[in-house]
Amino acid sequence: MRIQTYDQYQAAYQKSVEDPEAFWAEIAQEFQWRKPWTKTLQWNFEEPSIKWFVGGKLNITENCLDRHLATRGDQPALIWEPNDPAETGVTLTYRMLHEQVCRMANVLKRNGVVKGDRVCIYMPMVPELAIAVLACARIGAIHSVVFGGFSAQSIADRINDAQCKLIITADGSYRGNKEISLKGTVDDALIGCPTVERVIVMTRTRTPVAMLKGRDVWMEQELKHVTSDCPAVEMDAEDMLFILYTSGSTGKPKGVVHTCGGYMVYTAYTFQNVFQYEAPVGERAPVHFCTADIGWITGHSYIVYGPLACGATTLLFEGVPTWPDAGRMWDVVDKHQVNVLYTAPTAIRSLMGFGLDPVKDKDLSSLKVLGSVGEPINEEAWHWYDDNIGKNRCPIVDTWWQTETGGILISPLAGITHTKPSYATLPLPGVQPILVDENGKEIEGNGVSGNLCIKFPWPGIIRTTYGDHERCRQTYFATYPGLYFTGDGCLRDEDGYYRITGRVDDVLNVSGHRIGTAEVENAINMHTGVVESAVVGYPHDIKGQGIYAYVIADQFPDDHDADLTKRDILATVSRVIGPIAKPDKIQFVSGLPKTRSGKIMRRILRKIAEGDTGNLGDTSTLLDPAVVDEIKAGAL
Ligand code: WTA
């Protein structure tokens, strides 16, 4: 399964295009199936209907845990580094992790969860989070992890969309010097969630929390009543494994659905090849440190499933890169002798700002591979990472992918693919990217740019959006018939290398987090004093993109009120979505540039937010061109 040379990459790529079924069948055979599949792939992008390993039966946790017990039972599977460096961490071997997953699965069963039920998970970055995820998978419950920074309203929306029966949470969480309430937020959410019958509460901060009789139970108590014997439930390859909500350009976040067989094969294959992860039995397994939160797809695929499916040692970090000081990440690398570090450009840029002092005395010699994910990495950050962290001896893999793709699609293979700063380079085997123009016409050749689409399915591709298949079709498969549309713009240089240039739709990427402009506008508009708003992104040195909001208030505020109103708006957005969606800049305006048909001309607002007011293009179609001058004059 592991490609070791560039020639092998080319051969694998060619085979994957010429005979995708044979290519993936060979890889899938390396896993443990209860029953083999009868057809490797059935698909069309019209409905869409995509099925991999049709008729195959398996349980992903047997592949991530049981399968390794005989050979790697005593090898660390999961290393946990707590928020506070003074607190003792945890190392779970494969045997221990297996046992804990089985026990947690029995707790779920005891609380009425059966195959097919949806379980919401709202937890800090602690081992119990990974355990809860795997416990769901063990019994065929569908997990829906909600990032611990989302608001009660966001949790409620997600729970109701998926009709979750149970939620697993903790009293609170630690992030840097902050203590954050989780259970309290869940309580607020559950006021509007009639389907939730049970809340399992883990103790982390031991803050006082409300515990409702008949609904809320302590995880620690529940665990006392169960054994560690929990046979895995047999799942169809196409049974749902999880739902993960992500933002798009319109409406509420949608529940991206991944299924058991294809997702397992794809995350394991990409994990092993992109990071060139090799763990010979009996030797110390390299430590893989992905800094994402399990609340995002990167955590699902490259902290939990991909690494464990490959028998790796995965490191889970509860804290933040800048606490107690800006050397924390390097301390973690040093302490655990991390071999693969996979992080986001935002983190690199923010640490760059602290200079080299925090890196100076850290032993980073264990590092072999560096990864980047979530947003385009600028050249400056790439070189800083290369020079100061990798010391010019660790290949950097700039991995491009999405929640919907399940795993990495375009990326170098560490040490195999020649890299270029800011390029995701070449498609992985099985991935067939094409660039199209506005009309969906393929743009061939090199030295071109266009909208990035994929023309053939890979095993990790989205299957549906939960409860609304039509939305899945509309969003991803209808813009360019016959193609999966990524929403990203992309250029292909003279060497055929791909460079992702950013979203071409109304989705922002703020510190690597996906946020829809429409979502933020809806949240701002919920403030009583707001008549209308328009949100765009602008370049931000650390976050990649910042959020710029133009707001029409019912009374144009004077300076003093403006400041207060802005803070009220921020509080409103935090309450509706969560702090990650708070605008960086709010400009009060008396009107928005609209066409005669009432459409907001975002192009103009984007230019003004970028500080590029010289050439705003044609404004003659605007209903009221004068409003543009006012907005320009008041730009922040
Ligand atoms: C962006 C995160 C440039 C892109 C795995 C994509 C990137 C969105 C890269 C998906 C990269 C992700 N270079 N842009 N290496 N990786 N993106 O769903 O715009 O949270 O569409 O998945 O992030 O974000 P998501």
C-alpha cells in the first residue's frame, strides 16, 4: 500500500486512472472484512449515487483496534498531552484503547443507543473524545461531533437536523488560561432539542453543573456498570459512519455524510502515503501529531481514523500553541519526540510573530515530516516552517482537501514528490482533478487557472448531506453536470502542479475554519438594531482571511453608540454561531451597493474591504452609485 518512489507514484497514479476498481480493490484487501464486497464501485454523479465496496461488511473499529492487538497490543495508540504542561498526560496502548472503547460502547448501549442512532459529541480534546467517537462506530451509531467552540444555538441546529438521541459532553474544558463551560452550553441547547433522551457528562474541570434526573448521567458512574466485552456490530460498507456539519455559501451548515468502508480505506491509504508513515511491528512507532481539533474533519481523518487504521501512534493535544508561552508546540514535539507534525498555516503565522526565541532551545530533531492543511500557505510561512522547524531537512506536505472529500486529494508524498512553496503539487492516486471555466468547459493544458472539479469518485467522497440529498446534488454536482465541484479556484502551472487560490463562492476561511458569509449575515441580522448586513472576507496577516461586515442599523449610531453597538453585534454573533464567527471589522453604512434587481454587489464590497478602492469596476448598474462613495469614505 505504501508508495516509496516517484516512479511508483506515477505507476500507481496511472493504474488508478486506467482501472480504478482494480486499484482500490487491491488496497482494500489489506483490511479486515467480515464479508467481501461483490462490486468495487457503482456510481453516477447525476443523482449522485456513489457506492464503494458494494455488499462488503466490516466494522471500522475492528480495523483500527482489534486487528492490531496481536502485533501491537502494547504499542502506544494514543498519547494525550493536556492543556496544562504541569498536568500528567495519558498514554493508551492499543490494548488499553480497545478496552476503553468497548466499555464506552457498552455505556452507550446501556443508555439505549442502537445501530443507526445519531449521537452528538461536544467534548474537549481529551482521550474520551476519541474513545466516544470509536465507541459509536463500534456499535454502528452515527456520530456527529460538534466543535467545542460552537454556541448552544449551533449545537441545537445540528442535533435537530440529525435527530440525535443522545449527547456526550463534559462539564467544561480548558483552553490556555481559560475555562470554558460545555455542559451549561449543552443545557441551553437542549431546551430546543426534543429528540435527546440522554446526556452523558464526563468530568474534566469539575465545575458545578446542572444534572437533570432521568436525562443526565455521569460518564464515570456509567463506566462502573459495564464490562470491556463488546463485540463490534457488523456494518455494510455503505452504512453511515458519521455526519460532520460544514458551512456552505447558503443557509445553515449541512451534514456531510461519510460511510464505513470507503472512508476507512481512503483515510488509511492517504495517511500512510502522504506522511510516508511506516511503523514496523516491534519497533517504536513514529509519533504523529496533528494539531487540529477532532471537531473538524482533519481531526476525524488524521488524528483518529487514518492513523489508527494504520497502527500508528497518534498524539492528541488539548491546549493551544501560545500557552503558557509561544514555545508550547515545540515543547510537545520535544517531549514526545514527535516525528510527523501536521498543522495549519494560521498557527505557523501566529507563531512566526513571536520570533525564534520560543524555538531556540527545543529539540526538534525527531521531526521527519511537516504537514500543512486547511488554507493556502503563503510562501513566507512555508519558508519559516521549513527553515526553523524542519531545519531544511523535513519535507513539507501542503495537503489540499475538504470535509466533503473525507481525506487528502492533492498533496506531495513526503520526500517523494518535489515540492514548491504554496503548491499542493499533484493529485494522489485515484484523484482526477480538472479545471473548468465559468461555463463548465474544461481548461486543458498547463499554465492555466479555473474552478477546481474532480471528475471521478474516490472512496472517501461525500455520499449525501444528511436528511437532504437534493441539497448535496445542488451544492456539489449541479454547478457543472458530471463533475464534483469543490468551490475552490486553482491554477495549474507549467509543470502541471496545482496551487489552490481560495474559495470562489461565498465561503470564508478564517484561521482555517470554514464560515459561510450568509451564516454570519443571518447572525448579525438577529441583532435588534440591525436592518441589513453584508459580509465579505479580506486578507488578514495571521488568520488568512478576516471577516468584514457592512451593517445598516435602524438608527445610524454616533461614535459612542457605534462602539457599543459593535460590541453588541459581536456578542450576538457569538451567541448565534460561536466566537469563531465574530467579525474583525464592522462598518456602519446607510445603504449597500445593490443592482436594480436587488442583488448586493459583493465584488465592490470585497474590493473596499481589501483596501483596493482605486478601481471598483463598473458601478453603473447600481441602483444608487452614491452609496459606494460613502462606503469608501468610511472604510476601516
Ligand atoms: C481550504 C479542511 C489551500 C479550501 C481539510 C477548501 C486549502 C477548504 C487547503 C476546506 C490547502 C484546505 N491549500 N486551501 N492545503 N486545505 N483548504 O472542509 O478552500 O474545513 O475548500 O476541510 O479549505 O475546508 P474544510
